[in-house]
Amino acid sequence: MKPTVLEYKGYQGSVEVSLEDNVLHGKILHIVDLVTFEAQTPEGLQQAFEQEVDEYLAFCEEEGVAPDKPFSGTFNVRLGPDMHRQLALAASREGMGINETLKRVLATWLRDCPDGYRVVHHHNHMHEHFHAPTAEADTFRGGVDFNLSDQPRPQLRVIQ
């Protein structure tokens, strides 16, 4: 199940359920300030979230302070020395810096994954069928035709 996140004016809000209190509640995500909201219904929670974002922005304006922005556009990535070296070499071969290279790679990834990310599980299975077919000449195809109609049902063994 995909996590539910509220969105409004570039801000995101969490969605939590309190079974004890029988309410929905959340907070504005990705900012330093703590701004919370709650409601009885999902629609009410969206409205409460939007109201809190508007009130937060109005409060910051009244106080003459800049509101926290959800993202600054700067973050650190720990690659390890080998990957760092590979990235630097690949970027220089393309006549670009590491920052521009990563921006291009991430833009491609985000374009191909519009929901932000996608988890794909690959499972490999090998199936073996054991049976003793009877071979008959197939003059039409110039090969051998296997007739399984008289044979017992083949056994199937799955190897993972």
C-alpha cells in the first residue's frame, strides 16, 4: 500500500490514524517548525492541512520571518570512494561536473517513475516437465511431431 501524503502550495502533510482518539491527524513534513492538524474525515484532514499551511504562511509574514521551505535544493549523498571516482570519471568524459551529471540522471529516473519511485521484484523460476512423448514423422513441417494425447499427465517440478 502506498503511503498517503497530502499536498498543498508546495508543502506535504502526513496522514496518521489514532484509533484511541478516533481521529485522523498529521503534520507538515520536511520543515523544522512543528505544525500539526487533525480531523474526523479524510476530506476534513485535507481542509485542516490546507488551513494550517495558510495560517503558517500568514504567521511567518506577520512576524517578518521566512517560512521554512520544504526543500532547499541541496542535499548530501554518500557514495563511497569507488562510486565517487566512477562518477567523477564518467562526468568528465561527458564534459560535465558531478552535480550536472547527477541532475541529469535523477531527472531521467524521476521522469520514468512519475510517482517518485517504483519497487520492482523480479522472481526467476525454472520449470521442468517430465514426460515420455511418442515421436511421429511430420512430413508437413519436415520434422518430428510429439503426440502427448496417449501419455499420462506430465509431472511439473518448480525450482526456485
